[in-house]
Amino acid sequence: MKDEETKNTKTHPNVAFIIALLLSCACGFIEAYSLYYRGFWGMMMTGNLVYSVVSIVDGNPVRLLIYIPTIFLFVVGVFLAKLIEDKVAKGNEKKSHIIELSIIVGLLLVVMAIPTVLDPETTKADETAWPNIISNCFIAVIAGFLTKSFASFDEHPYTATMMTANLSRFALSAYDAVFGEDKKKGRKATLKYGLIILLFAASAAGCFAFYRYVYGGIGSELLASYFPNITLMLPLILITVSLILSMKKRENL
């Protein structure tokens, strides 16, 4: 009975990879959205740390108010994900994933309700505006959840929120595919990492294309403030599908 219960808390390997693809695609779009429509990174904490240090060296420490809250809330997101995993779901992976993805859907809906504030001089997103900062803070919490709890597929580690580590794993898998003892396994891993990277990049490119060719032509200030958030329907749908897949029990897959 205990073994059966344990089995039901695990995600089927194929479904785990599908979720990895869906979340990577969603994150590519969200990250591009945070940069182009909110003015700075919402998921890439390395960039925000660099900007924070540059602000100090540049003699403009007030700009820390832009980046530090996002960095802090990313840490909070990771902390909360661990808290849910240990104290709420009590080690039940399926339950913790369902709770966290539900929270992520809720946070995305909140972000969609926050208007984009534009710099009147450049007509680009004003990174110093509080609505944009608050929006990226919510996105940082989302990144914390995804980084902590959705970190592997088929026993392979990955990250949906950034591609640096995935590119490294892609290269190592390609090496194993050529020189490793289990070349077949290396080829499969190479293909899967490649698909994750490709979907992340394609989704980010799609967000930028909308920003470049559609958003720039919006004349109404009201539409310019809220219409970009409608594009978040894409990652919202992808994450909702991931939530539905996480709800399925292993034995039914």
C-alpha cells in the first residue's frame, strides 16, 4: 500500500518532460515580457545582481529599489516552494506541484491586472515606475517556484527560467552522444535539452515580435497600458495545461 501511495506521488517521466517543455515555453515569453513591457528582468537574477552592483558603482544607489525587491522575492519564492513541499504537501510531489502551479496561475492573473507604465520621452516601459516593479516582483516569485520545484525530467536536471545551465547540459549530453558509454541515452538527452532551449528561445522571440511589430503601432495610451498583458494569456494557458497534467495520477498515464 505504501509503495502504491509513493508511486502516485510521482509524475510519469513522459509527462514530466512535456511539463518541462510547456514551462520553458511559458518562461521564455514571461522573461521577454518582463524586459520589454516592464523594463527589466523578472526572472534572471544574475542580470539584476549585476545591475544592482553597477547602480552602486555608478553612484546611483536609489536604483537598487528597482532590482533588490525582485531579487529578494525570488528568494522568497524558493523558500515558499520548499515550505509547501515539506510542510503543506508533506513530501507529496504531485500535491506540491498542483499547489504551486495554482499559485503561479493566480500570480500571473495579478500581473495581467497591473498596467504597464511607459516613459513619456522614450515611449518604452519605465523601469522606475512602481507598477512595473511590482509586476516583476510577482514574476520573480513565479521564477522562485519554478526554479525550486520543477528542476528535472527523466532524472535529468533542467531550469525553465533560464537557459545557461541547459546549454551546458546540452553540450555535455552531445559529448556523451558521441563519446559516452551510453550513446543512445546521450542522444535522447541532447534532443530533449535542445527542444527545451528551442521552445524558450522561440517563445521569447514571439514576445519580442509582438512588441516590435504590433505594440509599437498602438496609439491609445490606455491600450498601450493594458493590451500587452493580454499576451500573457499564452503562458497562462501553457501553465494551466501543466497544472492539469500534474493533477493526473501516474497509473492513469
